Amino acid sequence: MIKNNSFERWSIEDSIDVYGIQNWGAGYFDVSEKGEVVVTPMGKNGGTRISLMDIISGLSARGMHMPVLLRFENILDSQITLLHENFRNAIKEFDYKGDYKGVYPIKVNQQQQIIEEITRFGAQYHHGLEAGSKAELIAAISFIKDLDACLICNGYKDEEYVDLGLYARKMGYQCFFVIERPGELPLIIERAAKLKVKPLIGVRVKLSTSAGGHWSESGGDRSVFGLNMTQLVNVVDTLRKNNMLDCLKLLHYHLGSQIPNIRDIRASVVEACRIYSGLVEEGAAMGFFNLGGGLAVDYDGSQTNFTSSRNYTLEEYCRDIIEVIKASLGDIPHPTIITESGRATVAYCSVLLFNILDVSFFETISLPDKMPKNTHEHIVNMMDVVKSLNSKNLQECYHDAVYYRDEIRQLFKHGNISLRERALAETIFWNFVKNIAKEIKKYKYVPDEFEKIDVSLADIYYCNFSVFQSLPDTWAIDHLFPIMPVHRLGEAPSRQAILSDITCDCDGKISRFIDLHDVKNTLPLHEFNPEKEYYLGVFLVGAYQETLGDLHNLLGDTNVIGIRLGDNGDYKFVGEIKGDSVEDVLSYVEYDTDDIISRIRAMAEDAIQHGRILVEERREIMEAFEAGIRGYTYFEK
């Protein structure tokens, strides 16, 4: 909570508490003694701390503009290590006889830097990839060099998709076709015979178990993908009829992308184990048990079963899975366990940085000492309501004030009061709302009608980025990400704000923020000084956001910088990717930029002929347009 007493000294520890960075940061993010957010890419093991402000200074010196997406390769490495080492520890603790192999679903973040680093670093753990389309499959095959890693083929499969996977199998890949629809099996059998390849086959099943969270419809009886029990038995019968039951080696299910409650995870494993046992009894070879995704990220740091959190640790997740599988399978040989933990693998490695361009402050004008002559009685009555406000009549006064405000607006629409009278009424009303906001801070319980009063009084900080391009889940599904200033954290944040992006869309805003016990409607920020840059960061954005972003207002991809910590503790910029230019985004939506320039040149020539511009001005105009079409789509100073 922000301190109310201005005489209390603000400390860095207060900022740590307000923004919760040590709760959601997982050891990767903290605040330095200089009041700047620092990154520890090696995680809780310590090592070099990198200041985001130092990175920003380096980017500025190199001529790179905000917004910028930072990717920390060491954080990606660390998350892969933590996943595998926790499973290894659990396997040893419970004397589990099978193995664990992680698989990364490419759809979570398809960027080449991400896939290249996962396959490079993950090779020591035989960490594989999951593909859901032909494009993803081709990319996966090109980057996997470790033939002990698993390559999982999900999604709709046509003949070409199947052939690509079979050729990968010929080359020695552990490439599994996961049957998600009954019609896929005949195609796989036919193409395998044609190409003389013995396929590795898996089946995706629909569990009756479902889970909470944004993505709960991924599981359950009515989920889109997967086989029901009748269809599963038909697959077994078809494979037996074709003497291919020994090809059926993998069971797969997917409960959802972000499962906050460990009880749902345990319940799904128990049910899936019964299906796995049934397939073994039917004579299927089996040996691989793919639990899909679901390992959640604690975005708000609350460690609860809230949608944006999780009520378990990574250690508990791994121990519970191993314990339940061993207990449920009994004498059946322990399979190799696969999880497709994409979100937990990549979320932490990416940080979006942007600068504040401007601020619209909520300011109220002082009320007049006395009302002007002939003031309408509704305005006089509203003023009386303001003067009578106290902690005991809060709601009554609020209802009266809203009534008078609405009546006054109707009078204005019909021409019965003047513009000045309307302005006076608005001034009185917003002073009244500000007084209510002060009063309700004394309440233990805030009435529902006042729940979002802080939003109505909040400042608007205009941010140099696009919600739709860089944080689409905040708009589409109200997903929460940690957001905070990356500097000035030794100062008290004296303003309450919502964030607006630079798209001309009323949905291009963020007005829901993480909180340890709930969701906040405003974000504490510092006073904005237009003479000095003010930077914010959005954290844990590595999963899905880069993939789902769109071109709203033709604002394209941001600049991207890969960062790697060296063995001697220093760090370097790697894999620098320049953000989209205006020319790039126009070409994405089928414009010919050469044609555009030709059209503008013709317009400029016509303007000369009609005396609207001078010949000398034509050159200046064309240089401006040609530079603009090559420029960054975001705000540049």
C-alpha cells in the first residue's frame, strides 16, 4: 500500500512491495539500490545483475528507439534446466523407472531466436519440439539435431504433413503422429505403406476432467481436439487389423495452457493413467505418456489458484506427477513422461520496454465561493449536496448528485442552460467525486457502485506501444501481466494511472493490473516530466504475445534485442532485429510502396502546376515521405 503520510520516507523496499516484483519475478527480476529494475539472468543462483536502464542507455547510444522487446537467452536456459532437474529429482526420490523428456510447443513463440536457443541448450536434456502445422514441422526438423529428442506432430494433418513427418522418421527422428481425429489414422497407414516407413503413433484423448482458468475449454468432454473412448477403441481395432498395434506408443492429453490448481493436474493424471493402462492391456506397445501443457506461470505472485497465478511450485508439480503415475500404473512398466510446457518455458525471458509520451492528468477546478446570479436550481441543489457530504450519507449524496448531473445534461441538450452553466455543473460534480474517493478510503467495505471510482479519477499515461501488437491477451481475454516503472523506484509514486497505447482505439488501454490479493484498476506511477524520459516495463510476455500480435493501425513488430550473459559476468547484445518499418507493414496488407511513392510524387507535381507549392518545396516534401516510409511505425523523437 502506498504511504499516505508524506513525512514517511519512501524506500526501495516500499517500491518492491507496491509492484510485487519479488513475488512474480521468480528470482530473475529485482530492484537495485539505485532504484532501477535489474535482471539476474541466471535466476536464484545469483550471478551478474543487469540494469534495464543500462540496457536502455546502450540501445539509445546505438540509435534504437522505443518500444523494444528484450529477450534474455540465459533465462530461457535456466527455465529448461529447472524443468528437467526438478523432474530428475522427483524420478530419483520416488524410484521411478521411466525417464522425462520435455517438449516445447512452437506455437507459444515461433521466433527463430527462441527455437534456436531451446534446441541448442535443450539438447543436453533431449528437449524436443511440438509442431501443429506443416510450417512448424519443417522449422522443427531443421533445428532439432538431437535424435533422442521427441518431435510431436499435433494439429490437422493432410497428406503432405504426414509425408514430411514420415521422411523425418526415415532420417532417424523420434517423430510421433498424434491422432486427434478419427479420419487421420487411415491416411497415416496409407502413406506409411507407400513410403515404407514404420510410423510412431500417439493418440490424444478427451478427459472428463476439466480445469479452471482462461483456457479451460482445452480439456473436458466437449473439447475440440482429441478422441472419445469409443473412437479410441476404434483406433486400437484398426491398428490391430493392419498389424500395426506395435506402432501405438504414446498417449496424449491436454488440460489447458495455464492450470492454476494442482488438484486439477493430479485428477487429470489419474484419469489418463487408467486410459494408458487400458491401452497396454489391449496390446499396444506404449512407452510414452504425454501430459501436454498446463504448467502455469505466477503472473501476479499471489501463489493462489487465481487465473493469473498457481497454487503450486515447480518442484510440487513434478513430484505430484511422478508420484501419481507410479501409484496409478501399478505393475505396468513406467513410461517416458513428456510435458509440453511452453508458457512456463518462455514467459520469463521477454520484457517489453516503452517510454511515456504524455499524460492527461485528472484535475478539478476549485469551486466558486458563491453561485452566479440566475444559476439553474439543479446546479444550486448539486452544490448543496456537495456541501452536505459526510461519511454517513455517502451513498445518498452520490445518488442525488448523479440525478442532478443527468438532469442538467438533458437541459443542456434541449438548449435550456448555457455552455458555462454546463461546465460549472461538471466542475461541481467532479469535485464531489473526488471528495467521495477520499471518504471511501476510510471504509472497510466499499459499496459496489464505488468499486471503480479510482479509474474515473485516474491519470492517463500515453505509452509508446500498441496493446494489439505487443500485448494482445490483455485486450482479448483480460490477461494480467506485471507492469511497473523500471527506474525512479527510490521515489514515491504519487499518481494513480491507467495506460493508453498510441492506437486510435478506445480498447487500446490497460486498466487492470496485478495485485497480491485482487486486481487493481490503477497503477501507481511517478510524476511525469516531459523534459525527461520515463520508462515502463511489461514482464513475463514471452508466451504467445509475439505470435498473436496484429497490425492495428499498422503498428508493426517492435525492435527486438537478444541479450546473453557471458561466462565472465558481462553481457552482450545478440540477435538484434530491427522493428517493422512503415514500408514493411504496408506490404503486409498488400500495398506496393513504390506505387505509393509514385502516386504522392504525381500529387506533388500537380500541386506545382496549380501553384499550391513551389518547385523547391516538392523536393522537401518527397524526401519527407520517402524517409517516412522507411521509418519505424512507432513514435520517434
